[in-house]
Amino acid sequence: MSIEELKAELLGKEYPDEVQIHVDQIVVDVPLFLKVSFIEAEQWTKDLEKCPGWIRLNRFKEAIASADRSQEEAS
């Protein structure tokens, strides 16, 4: 997935106030998190898969998808 594809998937949506993306990481300001993480990924010049911002963005995407699946199962 490219940065542009991930932007299209994540930007312009509403999210909960807090999103746990890893055991030790909780996003408390989603708009700021997305903005900073995308800036970091866009400026990364090495292998994108090793970019910390890219890794966090993908964890965020997985956490949101997991939360969506949990809500669907509960319905």
C-alpha cells in the first residue's frame, strides 16, 4: 500500500477520542497523530516499511479495522 492509498483510507473520517494501536501506545489526538505520522512517512527516504510513522499508521489502521469488526460482531 502506498502513502496516498493509506491517506485515502484514513483521512476524512471520524474516530474515537482514543485508539490503542499497540500494547504500549494509545493515540489521544487522532487528527494530530495522522498529520504528524503522514509527514514523517512522506519525508522518510529509506525503506518505507521501516519508518516509525508508517508502522504506527498501519497499527492505527489495524486497530480501527479490529474495532469495526468487534462492533459488527456485537450487533
